[in-house]
Amino acid sequence: MKVESKSLRYAHAEGHTDVCYSEDGRHIITCGHDGDVRIWIDIEDDDPTSHCVGESASAVCFKDKRLYVATDNHAVQAYTFPAFDKDGIITRFTAPVTQIMSTPKIEALGTTSENMEAKICSLEGGAPLFVMSDHKGPVLSIAICPQMKYAVTASGDGILRVWDIDTQKTIKELSCVPKINTFYAAKVICRMSFEPSEGKYLAYPNNKEIVLLDSDNWGQRMAFSHNTIKCAISQSLFSPCGQYLAGSSVAGQIAIWEVQSGNCIDIIEHPTSHNVSSMAWNPKGNGVLVYCDVAGQLGMLVNCYGKDSSKIGIDAEEDIETVERMDDNDGLVDDLIENYESDDDNAISLERIKNETLGLVERDSRPVSRAMTAIPAPSTVPPQAPFQPSSTPGHLEHRYMCWNEVGIVRCHTGENGESTIDVEFHDSNVHHGIHLNNYLNHTMASLSTHVLALACETPSKLVCISLIGSSKEWTISLPDTEEIVCVTAASGIVACATNARLLRIFTPMGTQRQVISLAGPVVCLAGVNTTVFAVYHQTDPGLSDQHLAMDIIAFNGRQVRSKTVFMPLTPGSKLSWLGTSEAGSPCSCDSTGIVRMYDVTSAVWMPICDTTSHCKGASDSWFIVSVNEQAQKICAIMCRGSSFPLTAPKPIVAELPIQMPLCELDTEKSQYEEQLVRWAHTSSDVDVKAARETALKLFALACRSEIEQRALELMELLKDDRLLPLAAKYASRLGRMHLADKLSNLADTWEQNADKLNTHFRELDTQETYDVTSTEELNASLIIPQKTVNKKVETVTPIKPVPIKSSPGGARNPFKKQQNPNKNVQSPLTLTERTLVEVHSTETAENSDPLTPLENETFVDWFSRNKTTMEQQNPELTPSELTRHGIRTFKSINKPAESSKRKLDDSMEETVTNAPKQSKLSSFSFLKKD
């Protein structure tokens, strides 16, 4: 008979779901991401017994009338069955447990965890019998042979290891597991199985086939595959009798093979193509297989042995011989009817039956499935569901609804179903904390300095609390046909996206601002000031990638401007976070930990940080909170063994440095290059002096490496005429006169070719790109920062190509003290301190008069800024005399109308001041005598 699939039943919330049978085969036991364990009498059971064990349950196993469950506190908890009373803790881990397994012939439990450890534990708890800790990634699965001689583990580092339990050492390693850094991101969990009677064979999945190893020499015996299997196989499981083998693929296909002949009995397609997360055979040996998928659904396959499962079973009240004879006859009739149907009129051919009975025609032992003859469609990954950035899963009792640079929004759900929301602000001067009852069961939240936005799907209602003034609250209900799927709040706008692909815009006080149609199903929203960033599915997902796009929509009064950009993702990843920096640049992070920033000026996405390089373990991840361009830091939370932080204890926010992923970052040259590129494309807190100093060091490295063309190329790339005199002087000190001559003529070349731009660059610059943020004029330099922040309060004039002057430092003071002749002269092969000082001195030469006070500048600020310059110009003055001289100079500069007369008086006073000191009486007598 053909394998029959029962209708799927909802078992648990979406996420990893596990299933097992009781030892008598009468109960199906499941656990899921919602933290419940359910006991089913049959798949048709409409009222299964449910028990809550925590916020989540990742694995379940039945052994010796006890139930073993992996709870959210990273422990394996034992329960009595069917009373379901706690019966002790078997073992603990420091990360989530990924599998619990046992077989009828072994008196132990095999457990695995994300903390890169696997244990073989006693059923009564205590110290583990064997700890396998040589893994370099999260352990996905474990299998133990019936004789307790060998154990096999598969981990996220891509290695399948065979362990000798007696010697507790690894005896064989195979590369067959896709590399991943967390169990929850694994599509192929590589579940293995030993032959249940004696453990002669080990079956493990390897790409699109199941490989059978001989446990005597660990050589490959055979492989099971089929041409209709679309994707990689994730699990393999021997039947209780050991004669059949079941395998499930990532696309939800379940195949049954006969072990001896290698024939595929049938392949069942999953109705919704979800990945199968677990499988279990009925211990009765009746050919019934149950399975669960990642959507939390429970399914069942019957007739997996090619016979009617209802007529197979070992029962003391039945005559086994009669049942077997009846099964054989029924199977013969069924096979004759199925295999000998006429292709034309579906009639039974008596001639074929006669020939088959007389042995004239060789009968094919494998029935052909009609579904297998069809050409399979290419499998695609499911589209990413909508989510709220910086939030934790909604099924948790205690979760973060939002965590950003403004504050934290937490949601707490009690056992009685009552829910509360707490809002904590990082800066208490902005607003005090808020505590409110979650009557509408809000599942989405967004927080800004001006408004707190809350939303729920059903009833679809948006609730906003203004944080300015008297904290007024306003609500608005959406039409009955729409449900809110995403919400975001900024300082000047509130937006929500609905399942009708509409983006509804509101002001912070509740005025309906705009309604916009999106080009695809929305994924998430972010906002800053009066700009909204909406990410949606541009097209259907591909074989492994999500195809996302982002609309940048800016509002200014009644005007609306929009720009659509593509959303880059790492191959095979999903979008995990969307936000903005404090400067307003859109930022994103995918599930592989790559943080990217969109530069609106250049309209390109740039990777700015690889968070996995800051992880200590393979199962660790970072929960992004915010991005700060000025400080060049990314605020994130370390999550060990999971993808989101726990609410208690409160996690610590760490700072990750922003770093462009250039090549060979361990070298000095690449480090300088990374600084220049990063400063040029981000609003970093760096002044022009530091950038020019770094550029000059990079020039010096090129000169030391005897690559003059690279040094010249660097100056041409920078297009900074202030660096040319210093670079030419440094080249001449090294004796590279040819390079110095080229640098001297470089400024004239820039002036001649000032109007000649790259054709493509000019075309892109003149196009209407609908940039929505205030952009400065493009700098001709590609590396010198375009968005510079001067640490000192001074104005920097735009750099224009001018011919090199003979005295770049300005007029020299003839009365300046000479340098100490006994000072040691540094080698010209190093970048001298004098050269770096000249880099800073060129900044003062940009103004015609460096002593000119800035606008609204007081004398104290002006004197502290120019004290060093005045000391160099007047080395003979004492500190008090220098202060008086500064007062006179400051007053004369602030009153230009009387400048000529006062300058004359100042000069006369200076001559008197500089004269030899004498008493007032002597001076008076001298004048009196005259």
C-alpha cells in the first residue's frame, strides 16, 4: 500500500518543535517554542493534555515511564508519567539543550547543547558518564549504539565525530555538516541513527542522500537517495525493526527506504514545504511515523512499511500468524491492482496477472508513485515574516518590545494572562519611567524622545503616548480588513505598516499625515526625525536568499520625497535589525552578524562591522541596540548560546568598534587605509588635522617601501594642496628628487583639470536621486573626510588647488628663538615630529590673520587659543607682560576704525615696556630735569 499522510494539526507556536512516543506506543508527546509539553492519545485528539515547563522547551524524550524535557533554564528536567510531577534534574548546561535521545536497549540519556558539549548521563542524574567537549561549534545531535560502545555527535563546526565510550576518545571524523553558529539558525540538524538491534550500521545525512556506515570499520556500506529529493536531507531514523529507514529534507520531504534492497518505498511532500524538525517511529512497529515541523505543526504517516498499518501490530489477543497471512494476501492484491493498471483505461490486465503468477514476467518490487513522476518545482526559502527591530520573540513571558538609544520597553505576562508594560529611559531628564497595564495585549512597540507607540494585530489599534508636555495619549483604530504588522516612532513622525501593504503616517500628536502603498509585503520599519525607512519583499525569495528593498520616505511640510534602494544581505541570511545612526544614516544587520550603513550622499551600502569577529564562542551572537557614527561605536548586547538577551538579570551593553573590512587589517598600511576610508564615509568625530596626519603617514610608508608611484597616486587621490609641500619636503629628505618634482607640479595639474570630471561621475551627480537628508557638496577628495567635525571652535576654509609657495608656513618671525643646536637630529627615514607639527601649522595658515577672533569669542577663549603663537612672536615678554599685550591686541582687532592710531600707540608702549626697568621716581626726575 502507498504511504498515507494524515492532516497536519497545530501543536505549538512557530519554532523548533520536538516529538517522541511513549514506550507502549499509545501516546504522542510534543514540546515546542511556547514552553508547553502536550500529550496526545492520537493525532485526532482534539484535547491533548498540556503542561507548561517554562518559556520554551527544545527537546523531549520518553524512557522508563519518565519524561525528560529540555527547559529554557538550560537543564534536562525529569517528570513522572502520566502525573507529570517533577522528578529531579538530570544535567545542566550553560546554553540551550538541542537534543535528548535514548533507545530501549541502553540505560542512559544522550544530551547535546549549544555550549559545544555533549553528555551521556545516567537516568538518575548525578555526574555525567561521558562528556564530549572537543567540539568547536554548537552540538546539533547525538546517537548512541545499543551496546553503549560508540557515540556519534554532529556539531556546527561541520564535523561528525565518532567517539569510543570506553576510551573516551575520538576515533573518526567526517565533514558532512553545514557550518552554523547557532542551533536555531540550522536548517540541517544532522540527526543520526544506529541500527536498533545490534548497532551494526550508522545512518547519517550527507547532502541529498543518507549514508550507511559499517560500525566495524566505519567504511561506507551504501547510500540512499532519490532523484526527486529537492534539498539537503536533515534527519535519518531507523525503524524499530531496523528494516526501514526514514529521512526528511529541508524542503519538508519525507522518504522511506527499505534497508536491505535500498528501494524507496515512497516520498511524501509536506503540504506547506516547512522544514521537518523531528521524527519518531511508533514503538509498536506498525509502520506509523509522526513528525513535527518548524511551524509547530504535528503530522503523521501511516502504511510506511508498504502495508496497512491498522492491521500490523503485536497484540497478545490477536493471532500473529493470521494477521501476517492476511497482510501478505492484502499486500499481494493491492500490489496487483496498483502495479498492473492499464495506462489507457485503468483496467486490470488478467494477462499480466497470469504471467506474473506463472513467473513469466519479472515483477518490480518497488511501486511507482504518481507524485514521483512529476517534475519537481525548485524549492525556495519561505519569505521572512515581519518583525520589530531590537525586540525579542513574542511568545516569551518576559520580553523586550524595544531597546534603542532612547530607552527600553519591557512586557511582562503573568500566569493568569495579565500583561504589563514598563518603559525605562536611559536619560531620566527626558522623561520619567512609565508603567501601564497591557489591556489590549500590545505586541509591538517603538520609542523615541517624543512619543511611545504601541500596536497590536487584533484588535488592530495604534496607541501613542506623547512624552512632551502633559503626556497626552491618543488612539486610532484601523479598518476591519487591516492588521498592523510593524510600527515605528521618530521625533517628528509615527508610522505603521499593515497587511494590506499600506504605510500609514501620523504626526506625534495624532494627525493623519499620509497613506502610502508599498510595493511588497513589509518586513520592518525604522524612522528618524520626519523620515521613514520601510523594508519589504521586492520579489519572492529565491532558493536561499531574501529579495528585499527599502523605501526612504521623507516628509517636509506637505511635500513627500521617496527613494528606493536594494537591501543587501549575506547569502542565505535574513534581516535581523534595522535602525539609524545618530546622524540619520540607515543601518541594518543580518542574521550572520554583518552590520551595514547606507551613505545617502554616495547612495551605497557599506559593511561597517562583522560582529562574529567579536564572539568568543561559535554559538554566541550580538543583539544590536544602536549605532553611533560620531563615536565610531556600535552598542550591542552579547547573547551567549542564543540570539536575544534575557530580561533578568539585565544585560550589559557593550561597545563594538566600527571597522571597514579591508584586507590585511593586521598590517600598519591597511590600518591607516581603513581609517581614511571610514572617516570619508561616516560622520566620525575627527578633524582634518588627524586625517592629514594619517594620510602623511601612509605616504611615508609608501616612500619607505620604495613604491614612488603609489605615493604619487595617494597624493592624486587625496587632492589636498596643503599636504603637497610636506610630502615634497619629506620626499626630498629621502633623496627622491624625482618624486618631489612630480609633487611640485601636481597642484598646477589640478588647477588645469578642475573642470574635467569622470563622465560617469558627472552623470550620476546630475541625476535626481531624491536624497532625503541634508547633503553637503561632494568633495573632490575621495579619502579626506567629507563630514568633518572640528574639535576646536574654528572655521576651516574649503581647500582649493593653489600653486606651491616657497614659504608654506607663512612669514617667519625674525626675533623667534633659534632651536637648540645640540638637539639630536632624527633619521630622515622616519616621519619626524617636525613634519607632523607642520601638518597642524598649515591650519593656521589658511586664515590671512590667525589672531583674528571668531564670532562672539571672548578674550579668555581668544587668548588661550593664541597664547602659543604670541609667545613665539614675543619670546622676551614675561607672562604678565604677555597678558597685557594680548589685551591691547584683542581690543585693537575688535575696533578696526581706530586701528591705525592704536597700533601706533601700542608700538610706543611696547618700546617703553621693552626698555630697561627703572623706578617711577627716577623716571620722573629725568623728565623733570629736562
